[in-house]
Amino acid sequence: MAKKILKKMSGNKVWIFKIANRRGYAAICMSNLTEGRTPVQAFARMAKAMKRAGYLITGNASKPCSCC
């Protein structure tokens, strides 16, 4: 099977926030939503989901927002 060519994407496009009335954090990027107990876990799950979609996330995500 041929290797999939991944498009590079900045980690700053991933939004991480605390889920209201629940335990954990969520990450949103390009209409994909992932959840995790920590911001790092939510970002790692998002990186895996985006890899399936053909994107490679480089760098780190933005800090979790405290607005929610």
C-alpha cells in the first residue's frame, strides 16, 4: 500500500477549551471534535484524527481558553 502524503498544518489552528459541566477538555479543528481528560490528551487525539483526514499537525496547540 502506498504511503499517504500528509499536508502540514499549524497546531495554532486547534482550539482547546474546558468543557462546561463536564470533566475534561475538548479540541476543535476543521469540523473535528475530540475530547480528553487533559489538554495534552485532547490535542494528541486531535492529531490522530487529523492524520486520518490527511493532515499532519506541527507544533503545539494554543493554550486552553478560560472563557467557558
